[in-house]
Amino acid sequence: MVRTLNLGILAHIDAGKTSLTERLLHAAGVIDEIGSVDDGSTQTDSLALERRRGITIKSAVVSFTVGDVTVNLIDTPGHPDFIAEVERVLGVLDGVVLVVSAVEGVQAQTRVLMRTLKRLRIPTLVFVNKADRRDARGLQLLESLRRRLTPAVVAMGEPHRLGTPAAGFTPYDGQHPAFTAAQADLLALHDDELLAAYVDEPAALTPARLRAALAEQTGRALVHPVYFGSAITGAGLPELIGGITELLPGAPTDADGPVSGSVFKVERGPAGEKIAFVRMFSGTVRVRDRVSLPGGQEGKVTSVGVFEHGAVVRSEEVTAGRIGKLWGLDAVRVGDAIGAPTAGATAADGRFFSPPTLETVVMPERQSEKGTLHSALAVLAEQDPLIDLRQDDLRGELYVSLYGEVQKEVIQATLAEEFGLAAGFRETTTIHVERPVGSGSAEERIKKDGNPFLAGLGLRVDAAPEGSGVSFGLEVELGSMPYAFFAAVEETVRETLRQGLHGWQVTDVAVALTYNKYWPRQSHAHATFDKSMSTTAGDFRLLTPLVLMDALRRAGTRVLEPLHGFRLEIPEDTYGGVLPVLSRLRAVPQAPSLHGDVYVLEGLVPAAQVHGLEQRLPGLTRGEGVLETAFSHYAPVAGPPPARARTDHDPLRRKEYLLHVLRRV
């Protein structure tokens, strides 16, 4: 029986991830010639911009078969500016190959990815690539993997002739004493029977038993086998392919179950039609099927494509375990569930990585193209919702959120190449957040104190634990008004909190509905419905921002800035020059440690200062400094809180409008 495996290839940029994908496709017979990232001829980097820049920007799916296993391979970006693409893919994977460079070793993005893979319990193999490169490290790199990624790694063989074109990989056989001991030590931590046999009857630990235990624990993401080789020369590839097919679990297949899938990518076709990439967890979706989408919406599938042997072929259906492309779902969005939601299947239920911490204003070179620019950015926001397109009502400026400067350059190039728009950007600024500092309540009653809406509403705002986001609860009876009115209040609360008292998104806040009143549907005798006598959901949508912002003002908010954790490796003799620069950038380093003639510094630095540190480091360290950074947490801003420009989500501007309405009533 053919088994399906949805496999992700993840890595820090330039570790050789896309080259490995090319080598796997060549080994499976999908392509005749191996493409080059530098030449822009790879199978998965299909965008012109990807080929020109030599980096992966969008995730790409390609399928191949090895024996009785059909592998849907998803190549993902390695650059941290495109981590959102990786996030959307993680929820649809059965297993991962994490690529590490034998030269650079564990890098910043490698650590971020491995932490997330462990947290999500995604089975992961490690492939140490570039064994043929000068300064490549072999088994000594294992200690770095154990120290900086996870102690639960086991080498599956030994590399040889490192740093030369003849570099190779010799797998351990089942009789290798050091390999047997390393496996037994690691596997016994999670298997009491294996531990007992290891202590009392070592002869019972046969190669077959250890291999079965290794496969079982790899499938549970408890152990991570490590392979060495080179994607360029093909060294170590047969052993890696064996590990992929033997140690990683396949996708569960219940083609007759209820329809359940997750949309991890949306793109537009040549005619502007929306195309959804979906991983099916259960059931079957067929052409002409009507499928349910979030928010009570549904869509009719007009065409289906599936991935087979390196190509997309039209099909009548896509079944459980497979990845397909669906046409006809005009309302679909990235992260949507198709049919019944599957727990843990989508990143929409929670963030796997930190959100963007930067933002910028996008401006058309020709003012007459402002509307066209908005439409083009809306298409890009469809594909990447985290850019969070918004508009400043007062000045008409368009804002987007970013992970970094490279992402900004890519957006600019995409606007030019795909939409024919010349656009510029303002200087990138840091995104802050607001948190309540106390508790505050507010209330409006029907026809009291100038309330022009046929709705009464009371809300209380409380500070919530860090990292809890926004929660909404009821302190009234659920039957005290129609469900649609409750839904209108909750939706408007979440929308309103996108901009708080200082203009930043409010987080870690609990909102409680404490009072409600409405007028039931009424009409004059022998007449039709009279809006002036009856409450609608619109009354609650308009009133909620008024009440919520009053409650928030009474609670008060504190503005916080994002901090990044950093790890800095610098030559010993440059330490004295680097330290004062860190101080000026408001970085807070811990006590340094000396490793040979290299100082290692770890600490925190404001996200706004990271780019400046990256620019100054080469000059301070003769180009020898190595900097790793990743988002850590938010911390209160010192001094006056920065205010954010008001956009079309601004509840305070909405309140000004409502007060204008009040004066006219």
C-alpha cells in the first residue's frame, strides 16, 4: 500500500536547503538535471524574484515517490524575514528535515526552528550539509547540536574526507559498538523495557529492536537522527532518503471520514482567480463539492489539482493525507479550515513564531495610483496576512508590518514586477503594543445621557497574564439577548483593540460584558418592521467602541517595545570597543564567556536597534563578529510612550464620529 508523507525542508538561509531539495528530486527521477540556486534554475524557486536573488521567498510543493512512499516535499524560505511562510507550513507537515551547514554550524534561525519543532512535536531528522566545503566539521559538530539545539540527537554514521570534493558518509551498521551504545543510552530515556534490557540483558538489544525503537521515538519527536553529506555531490543522500522513508511517520488516511483540511497558502492564477493550497487530514474533496469555510461561509470547488512526480495534475478529487490545489473558493483565506477544523492543524489557532515587530508606510511614486497600490497590497495581504495592511484615514497613507528590510525590498520588487507599480517606503519603525495596567468599566444605557443607539452595553477591561492575548467573556445570561448581538459585540471588541489609547494594538487583556439591553423587533400595527423601534446588531457594533475605549481609558495602558535576545561572538581584542556601542544601543549584555580567543556575549537589545547593531558590527570586529538575534519579549518603554499614526481601525477616530452623531441627535 502506498504511504503519503508530507515533508518540510527547513533551514537557516544558505545552509543548502533548496540544493538538497534539487538533489532529492534528482535521486527520485523527477528531474534529469540538478538545478543551481546561483544560476536560478531550481525546481522550487519558480518566482523570477527568487531566481534573481537566489533565495526562497514563497513555500513551494513538489512530489516524488520512493518505493512505496509518496513524498509531498515543501521547500520553505530560510531567511528570517519570511518566517511567516514557514509558520503556515508547519501545521500541515508529517515530518521535517532540518538542514545545518557543516561550516557555519547552528545559526540563529536553526535554533528558532528547532525550538518550534520540539514544541509542536513534529518528527525531525537533521542533515548536516556542505561536508565537501572547506572548514566543514563532522562528528565534533554533534556537541554543538546537543548544546545549542537538543541533546536528543544520534549520529547515524560517520563522515570522512571532510572539506574535499570526495567527502562521504559511511552509515553505522547494527554491530557498531559505539553506535549501539549511543542509541541505547538515548532511547532508554523514554522506554522502560528498553532500559531494563540495557541494564540486565544487553544481548537482548538486537539491531532490529533498536531500529524499531528508533523509528518509534523519532515518530514521536523524542529523538532526532543526524546524517552528514553534501547536497552538491550527493554524499549521504541515499542514507538520508532511507531515514525519511523508514523513520518518519506517514500521513493518516481516512478518505471516507468527515472533510477536514487546512489552507496553508493562497495564490492568484493568470486570470486573477484565487487558488488555495490545502492539506487534507480527513475525508475527500471532489470537483463541484460545496465545502464549509470559517464564519459560516461556504464555497463550491470548481477544479482540483494534486501533486504527482514533480508536477501538478488535474484530478477529480483530493483525499485525506494528500496536498492539493483548489479553485473556486473565492472567500478562502490563509489559515482557514476546510470542513471540520482539525486541532493543531493550522497556525490560525495560535502563533508558532513571534509576530512582525516593524512597520513602514508604502507610497506610490504617482499619486494617481494610490487606489491601485491599495488593491495590489490587498492581494499581497491575501497571501501573507501578517503584513496587516491598514490605512491612515487622515493622510491616506498605507501601512504594512514587516519582519525585516529584505522583506520590504521584496514587496517593492513584487509591486513593480507583478503589478507594474513603482512604490517607495518610509523609514522602517518599530511596532509597539499596549497592555492594561489596571481595571476599568464603562456603561451606556438606552436613551440615557445622549446615547443615540437602541442598545445598552456595559464592559469591563482587566489586565490579563502576559502572552494571553485578548479574551472575551460574559457576566450576563447567554439568553438575555439574541446570539447575533453577542457576536457583534465580541467581533467589535477584538477589532477595536487593534488600536489602543496610544494607537498600538492592545494585548494581554480580558474584556467582560457586564450589562446589556435591547429593544425587541417591533412594528406598527399592520405595518412593516420599524428600525426606530427595534435594536439591530448594527447598534451594538457602533456602541461597542464608545464603551470599550471609555473602559480602557479608566484602566489605563502601558506601551511596551519588543526586545530581541542576542548572541554575539567577537574576537577577544575587540571586546573593549564593542561594549560601549552595545550600551549606546540600549543593549543589556550578560557576563561574557571566553572560548579560546573569542568572547561570547548574550543579552537583550531593543528590536529598533538590531539593524544598527548589524551594520556597525563588521567595522568593530574586522568582519569577524557573528550576531544571532531572535524576538524575546515585550518590555515597558522608558520615558514618554511613542504614539502611533491613526489608521482606519482607530477607535478614537470612530468615537469622534460618534460624538458628532450625538451632537446632531
